[in-house]
Amino acid sequence: MSATHAIATPLVTLTEVRFAYGSGAAAAARARTAPGTRPATHAPASRAGAPASFALDVTRLDVAPKERVAVIGPSGAGKTTLLQLMCGILPLRGAGRAGRVELAGVDLAAIDDARRRALRASHVGLVFQELELLDHLTVLENVLLPYLAVPALHLDRAARARASELLERVGLASHTTRKPRRLSQGERQRVALARALVTEPALVLGDEPTGHLDPDTGERVLELLFDETRRTGAALVMVTHDHSQLARFERIIDVRALSGSDDTLSGDGTFSGDGAPPVDPRAGSGPAQMEPRS
Amino acid sequence: MIAGRLLLALRHAQHHWARTIVLLGCVALTAFVPAVSTVLMARYERQLGARAADTPLLVGARGNRFDLTLAALHFRSADLERVTWEDFERLLALGRGVCVPLHVGCTARGRPLVATTAEYAELRGLALAAGTDPLRIGEATLGAEAARALGLGVGDTLYTDQVESYDIARPPALRLRIVGVYAPRGTSDDGAVFADIKTAWAVLGIAHGHAEADSVDEALVVSRAPGSVQLSGAVLEHTELDDETLASFHLHAGPEALPLSAILVAPYTTKDATLMRTAINTAQRSREGLQAVVPSEVIADLLDVVFRVKRFFDLVGLVLAVTTAVLVGLVFVLSSRLRTAEMRTLDRLGAPRSTAALLYGVELGSVLALGIGLAALGVAAAVALLPNLIQAL
């Protein structure tokens, strides 16, 4: 197995991970047995737009503390799946699933579901598009939602103060008692951002957090996301389709190349050479990651 | 921290207040109907049963035994065929028990006027809270609840209600002097006004008082004959009985025409009871229009009918419960579909697997608990505010 990124103590490590279902599971298995072949990361869509089969292979992926990593790739390639594997939302159990995921030094497969959830709640902040705000809670209660929903987190005065401070920092201090439906889309996303940061997570995972926003609002939200993760010292792994943002990241991962075959993107957001992605010299059989050039 | 998840459940219920109120109403109504019918029926049974058990034998005119029993025991107004004072004297002559004449049907300020003799208070165990029993015509002793409701006490006066307001041939309302108040007993006696038996006859116009024939204006004398004087209807009758007017009151009928509603009988022994009942219900007495009933047997038959009706209400309650259960289930199933995104969010944030079940459970439990609480309050209010059921019958 090849080490792809020289990190002394990685925050997240994925090793020899295979996540597949449908006929893709078999395809992934074939890919594993034939190094150099491209993994089946997507397949013809079935009803409701869900692919009939899917496979994602990750030879090795490390994320360092405080690191900023962009995840790119076409729709259906497995970007969201990758994030969900990193934080244990998708467990590596069952047919077509194998490998090892470590979060904060803990093997997620070695602990039970309750501990995995507690670990996620305490170490990971999520800013997913589908992670909706709860309409029946106020803005402040939405920010404090991890404390309300997760028994492992204790809602104390410090947490409340942190929530208020975060709302102030994202410019919503005067909206604490409002219900989400009275907020604009940009304001809602800022609340989601505050919710992701309120537990002081070591890792923030963002899945196209500005996908629904207009460019100006999206830019402001991203600015906040970078500022706040920098301020709190959290690592940031973010899926994005917006290549104009890639220069902000220290590292860019093309999800198609995670199995060690091809498709990487430079840090300045442009494909290198004649359009063929450059090869990360630190990757093993096929580099999946590389440092930004700029 | 379960408190946080409780807050989430309650916030959801609070946010969807209209849905919550509908569910609460359904649950409360479903719990209220069988609960209130059970509680009120139990109260009804208790009131009727205890009173009946205290009355060994009841004699009255032939006819509806339920009407007779409810009128004699609970002063329910009913058009009873009358028995007479003569019947009472015949029963008394048998010497097989204590006989208490009873006249009901007249009222005083809406309260039943129970005309009887002093033995009634003894038979019912009525203790005086103040004053004395009504020993003379024109005197009244109030039941505890009647005294409280009317705001009257010893020394006050009370007018009877005129039987026919627009019939000038009927006697005027009689002014009764309140001479006592009974202590509360928790029975129908508490709401009644008690008077001497002759007072009822005065109210009915069978007994009356007026100025002496010798002292009235000669123009009001219709005719004079040896031993009798016929006076004009224009001679004013006394409307109050006091020391001055008492002597002028007299009856215009013999024992065979002095009406009673019923006669309460407390036989000395079981044998006396059997013999009296047999004697009254034999063909001879039956032809005279009397019947003797055992109130506890009559009430048992009445309750049997009532509980058949209650079974119907129980069935309605069951249908209501099933309908409510289906409605609540449907609401929560539909709600769970609408809350899929919310549950996914909680799941991804790291909430335990049991969170969805807990949230639904807490919300459902809260609705059930509050609904049942509301139903309990409703039952308590119904018990407190509903008038005496027996009187309402």
C-alpha cells in the first residue's frame, strides 16, 4: 500500500476503502484485483435518479489537522460518499464494502454505532446542502441543535455563549429568535455554518455549501467558512463544483483518482498541461492528491 | 441529554399548534365520553341506591312505580295518582310499622316543598343545624343546600310558588316562616323545603284561613243558615299563618279527600314488612288503588335500564377510541414522511438511532397525557357543575 500524503498525525485516514453497491460492487471488486483499471464510480441511473450501481475505491487518503482540501469530480462520482465515509455516516459494513477509516485516531469500524455517532458529533462539523434547518426551532436553537440532539454533547453555558458569538460573527445576532422560514437562503446557510462550528470540531465537511446560493451570497458564505475554520483551527474538506474557488485550498482531490489511476487537479483551479490532470508524485500506483502549485 | 430531545419534540408540537390542538381535542373527547359516563353513572347509582336502601317500603297510588319511587325518594315532580289521608290512617291502624305521610309536587322559590310530619326527619336521620322542625302549618325548615342557595335562615320568610298564576280561583302563594335549617346529608333532602303536611293542603287551597264569618262585612255574606255561613269569594284569605291567623285556618275536606303523594313505611320487622306488602297488594287493596313497592327493587330495575343505556355509550366510546387511534396514527405516519429530512439531519449530526422513535413517542405521549388530563378536568367540571342528576331526571 502506498502512502500518498506525508502527514505526521492525520486527522482522517482512509485506507484501502471500497464502497460499492449494485453491479458496481462486482465492478469494484474486479478493479481491486486489476490495479490500474478505473473504478466504476457511477452507472446508469435507476428510478428517482439513484444510480443502479456505484463503486468508490480509495487507496489511501489522509487529511491533516487544519488542512483545507477541495474535493472535485463529476456528479455521481462519489464526492458526497467520500465525505460520508470520512465521518462515519456511511459505515464500511456489508457486501461490497471494505477498508479502514480512522477519525481522530479512532478506527470507525472498531467502535459501535453509538460511539461512532458521538465521535462524529464531537469532532466533525457538517455543512451539507441537505442538512436542513429545522423550521420549528429558532435560529439559536438550530445552532445548538447538535447539543439538543446528541446525548454525548453537553449543553452548558459555554456552548450557549459560543452559539451566540458565532451568530454574531456570521451577522445574525439580531435574528436569534427568528424561525428559519423568515430568513433568506444566504442567512439560512450562515446559520448552518454556525451550527457546524458550534461544537468546535476538528474537521468541517462541506458538501457544496454554496450550491443553492447566488454568486455574491455564496462568496460571502465561503469567506465566512474559511475565516471561521481558520480562526478555530479546524480542517476543512469541501466538495465544490466551482473551480474558481480552488485556489483557496491547499490541496485538491479528484474523487475519480482516489483509486490511484488518474484525474487530479492543480491547486490553482486549472487543469495542467493539455487537459490531462497532473500526476501526484506522492501517490502510489496512481496519485490521487497533490499540493497546489500556487 | 434527553432533555434536549424532549425540547425538540415539544417545539415541534408547539410549532404545529393547529395539528396538536386537533389531536388533543380528539384524545380528550375520546377519553372524556366514557369517563364522564362512568363517573356520573356511578354517582347516579350511589345516590339512588343509598336512598332506596334507607326506605324499606313505599306505599302509593297504583301506576308507574318508577315515578312513585323517584317522587317519594327524590321529590321528582310527577303527575302521580293521589293517595289520601284516610289511606294513611288505615296503614297506621295496621300497627306494623312507622308510617310517614308525604306530599310533594308544590314548590317554594323553585325548591320542592316536601310536606310531611315530624317522623320524616327521624326516618331520614335529618339533624338540625339551626332552629326546629316544621311543627305547625305555615312553618318551613330548609335543607342545607336550599338554605345556601336561597340565602335564607331561621327567621326569614319564603313564599310558595302559585300552582296556577292566572287562575283566580286558586289560592294565593303562602308565606312560610323559616323555623329551622337541617345539616347537610348529601341527599335530595338537602335541596328541599320541608313543611307540615297541612301546609301543602293550604297551598293547594284545601285548607285556608280568613276572617271570622261573624266579623266580615255583611255584604260579603252570601247566605246564613243554622250551623253554616256561606261567604262570598271576595273574602280575602290569609296568606301567612301566624299566632293571630292560625286559629282561623280550617280544612274544607275530609280525610278521604286530603291528598298525599306517598306514604313511607318503616316496618318493625321483616315479617311486618311482608305482611304489609301483602295486605296492600292483595286484590282488595289493589281495587282501592294502592300499591306497595320496595324502593331498592324498583331502583335496581331502573338502574338495569340505565346501565343498558350506558353500554350503548360505552360502545360509542369504543368506536370513538378506534377512530381516534386511526386518526392519530394517520397523522403521525404522514408527519413522519414530512419529517424525513429533519430525521436525516439529526441522524447525520450524530443523534442516536432511537431519536426518531423518541421524538415521535414524546410527542404522542404528550398529546395522550394532555388529552387525558383535559378529559379529567372535563369530568371534574361535569361532576362539579352538573345539577343533581336525580333532580334533572
